[in-house]
Amino acid sequence: MASWSFTKIQDFPLALGEVISGLNASTSIKFALSNTAPASETSNPTQDGNGVLANVTQISYTNYTDSLTADRVLESVTWTDSAGTATLDCGDFSITASGGAIAQFQYLYVYDDAPTAPADPLIGLWTRASALTLADTEQVNITINASGLIDVS
């Protein structure tokens, strides 16, 4: 009996992001800051079945401002395709302490704020080598990888 072989259609990764989350030109991709290591959370948000914002211990956003038009909403979000690899990307931004220090943080989660079931699914996580505390008026620039936030192929 002859065997079958599978070929992925190159448009599928792009369609996946557009249909599931409407990621192209989305205004609902946000970030959250934490100082709790994922493995130390009650439910590790990087593990299967736990990838929602509710499983992340966020810092207090007191004295916090960012360079984004809307609070913690990523800008210039794109979901593009090249030869069957879809890439989610966004613009760079900065975080500034204003009126006092910002709570210490080491983890920056990216999530989609639009879905309700499950609510706020996580997309990815950036981890700094060490925790960061911003004193009043100090700023940190968040530069997105030249190849985007994440690739799906």
C-alpha cells in the first residue's frame, strides 16, 4: 500500500494568526511586567495549559509611564508571511519612572488582550539577565529583535 506524505501550505501560518487572533494590525497586543520567575508562579505560565495572563504576578504600575499611545498596548503590530514562516512584530518602546520608582521587574510578557476564552492568552516572554528597578525619571528602552517578536512556521 502506498504511503501518504504531507506538505504544509505556506499561507497557513499567516492565516493562523489572522483568523485566531486577528494579529495583523492588532490594537490588543499588550505587555505585562513581572518580577516573579515563571517557574515560581503557582501555575507556570510557560507550561502547557497555563499560558494566560492570570497566571502571571504583575508588578504595580504605580509611577509607570511608557512611550506608547495607549498604556502597555504595543504599536506597529504586524503579522507577515515569508515562504511559509509568519512573523509577529511590533515597534520599539520605552518605559519611564515618573513620580517615584517603578517596582523591580525582570520579565516582560506579551499577550493578546482581545480573546475572552481563554482570556488574555500569552504570546511570549522576554527575560532580563537581572532584575531592573527604575528610579524616578529613569528610562529603559525596549528594542524588539530585528527578526520580530515570534516566528511561526
